[in-house]
Amino acid sequence: MRVRVKLFAAARELAGASEVAVDVQEGATIADVERALLNEFPALAKIVPHARWAVDAAFVAVDSNVTEQTEVALISPVSGG
């Protein structure tokens, strides 16, 4: 199945897009989406360990399931004052 992932801030810059799509198996989890995303966009490896995942506007753990209808977002770490 194809899952769309919204990217923000540094993730958007590293991938060169605000939204990308990755292919994963039915019954996939965020961990599967993360692996597929890193396979397609290796530059994201710099921030993924420090980023948060959201599904349908709520932060989730990497073992959360996704579907093609799920809104997935990779929230880059933020800093500043």
C-alpha cells in the first residue's frame, strides 16, 4: 500500500518536498514507514532519531498501525528561544 507522509521544517528541506509517498505492506506500522522513508531519502537519517511521528494529528509510537487513509507526519525537532 502507498502511505503519504507530510514533512516539515528540516525534514522538508532534506527530502526536497513537503509530502512524499512510500510503499509498505498491508498492516504496516510507523516503523515500517520510517524504514521505507529512509530507504528512499537517506538524508533524513540525520533527523529521524530526534523527530516525532504523528498519525491523524496525534503523536504516536513507532508500533502504531497505518493505512492508506492515515494522515502521517514526520515532525522535525525544533529549537530556538
